[in-house]
Amino acid sequence: MAKIAFSDVKLRSLPPPERGQLSYWDETLPSFGCRVSQGGTKTFVLNRDNSLITIGRFPILSLSKARGEAKRLLAEFTLGRVRPQSITYQQAVQLFLEDKAKARRSRTVKDYKRLLNRLPFKGQLSEINHEEASRKLGRFTSEGERDHLLVAAKVFWNWCNKRRYTTDNPFTGLSTHTRPTRARVLSDDEIRCIWRACEADRGKAIAREQRESLLEDPPSIPLAFCTIVKLLILTGQRRGEIAALRSDFFKDDLCTLPASLTKNGREHSFPIGALCAATLPRNVTGYMFPARGTLTKPFNGWSKSKAALDKLSGVSTWTLHDLRRTFATRLADLGTPPHIIERLLNHVTGTVSGVAAIYNRATYLPEMREAVDRYEQYLLKVLKKA
């Protein structure tokens, strides 16, 4: 937590972070701070119980007036005089969704809308208490759905607290189910079996997909899925990113995923090796792996295709995401530095983090290319084994 002596001159000189937001805190007034965004916007905030209350923007609001407002709010909190605004649950949800739509992906906003609408709260937001929240959440017997609802509800109520629609989060104290962290790394033999299963079924898939009659039986494993799996093995990217690949993402030996596609919301460029380039579909425009029956959506037939691949390959108890973990592990085994692995995986955190990450703009493309070439040479040896 960076603490500095606030002054007008000091606030004007605060540099914007390379990504996201960075908060500075006043040495003279506890909990009073200034949050600087990537675009250079500077906002006065007050930290109350790890929730930020927005006071106003600098320099539209002067430092002296912002500090005065912060002192007033702190006094009111101490004396218990803060009263929530009059707003219903549904009104607050609508405002929340409108706010999130400004900076979040449309899929994320749709998920929030679906989850929050599944919690049938009525009446004033400030009248919803812990007992009611716990009771409504307890109606969901599926652990996964309950956990998603709980996370969405906590995010929503924290957002409401910052805007003083409420003074408490009724979901505080409720926890998601603890699940063991997956640590599955596939062996060389398993990778070889999966790859060969994709190759063995490829001929069948091509023959069947080229049949003119739509009444013919579909391939046991779609050709697109076979190619996606091989690209997951080769690149270590997430399955949704590979499924949504477009021809215009590629230039020479570089693939660039737009920020709207990546999980962390930042553009990601990574080199592709010779084997990867040979695996990519040729002479296509738009989505490389369109969904069945449409060219406007990416591939989405995961469950049945994965089950068929398990049966054909003989490899079980694994997920497609395990290929990403396996990719990272093999790179480490081959001597790839951790920060290069992190760059290839598009991880925000890693060995270069904090302030160093903000000012470190190196792309490490030569080192990434070297790591990819070394990995493909290793993979070719694995695939050639009897």
C-alpha cells in the first residue's frame, strides 16, 4: 500500500499504471486515498472495511474539499449516522448491470444478470438481511450453481456498499465449497495417445464431413475438435481462445488474441512454431473452427467430443485445461525461465509483478520463440515413439 503526502502538485504528477488501477493513500488522513486508472483518471476514495467509497474526481474536486468530505464521512461512520439510499433490489441490479457493461465483456454481464435474477429478493435493498440471504441461497442444491450465485451476490453487494445503497453485505460469512486444486499433468504416453487418437479419427472426420447428404451420421469426433485439441497441446492456450481463433489473428509466425477474447482482458501475442503452423486450418476466413451449422459462432460441442476422444485414446480422468498445465510443466522441464512461461500463458502474475510489471514493457518475443521451438522439437520426439 503506497502512502504519500498528498498535495495538488503531487497528485498531478502521479503516473497512470500500464493496466488497471493503482491506489495511493494519504499519510495524514487514514483511509483517504486517490485511485489512478490506466487512462489517467484520478479519483478520491475512502476505504471502509476494505470497500472503496468514491468521493469525486481530481481536479474537478479539489484536494481540500475531498479531504473535508472524507473527514465528514469518517465522522458519520463513527457516530452511526450513515443511512442507505431508498432503492429496491431490482433497481440496484439494473444499475449494477449498466455499470458493468461499460468495462466488462458482454458474456460476463449476461452471467451476472442470469445469476442475480435467480435470487428472488423483493422490496428495499437495505431491508435484505443475512438470514434471508442464507435461506434463499440454501434452496440451490447444486454446489456449483450455489457457489456461482454466492460470488455474484457478494460482488453485487460490495458494489452497492461503495455507492451507499446499503451499509452491509448480507452474504458476508457465507463461503463457497472448497474444491481440491487440480494438479493433473499428462504423461508423455498420454499426450501421444491423445494426439494419435486425433490423427486416427481425422481421416474418418474428413470423409464424413465431405459427404453431401446432411442425413449421414456425423463423425465420431468432429474434425474441428481434433484440431483444437492438438493446438491446445502445442500452444497451452485456453480452450475458448483456441476455439474462437480467426484467420486475421495471425501474421507471419505470430498469433495475437484480442483483449475481448482473453480471460484477463488484455491483448496477448505469442509465437507459433512450424508444427503449430502446419496444424492450423488453411484457406479459411472468419472463425477457423465455426460451430456446426453456422459460421458466426465458434465451436461449442465439447462434452460429446471429449467423451469420444477419451474412449478412442484410452486416456481418462483428464480435462482440456490439464493440457495447459502440462504445456507449462514441460516448458519448465526444458529449462524455460518462469517469466517466459508466464508470457506464453498470458498470466498477469508471475516473477515480474507489482511495480516492476508496470514499467517492464519487454515482450520477450525472441525468448518465447526459442521456447516454442524447443518444446515442438521435444513433442516431435514424443510423438515418434512406438
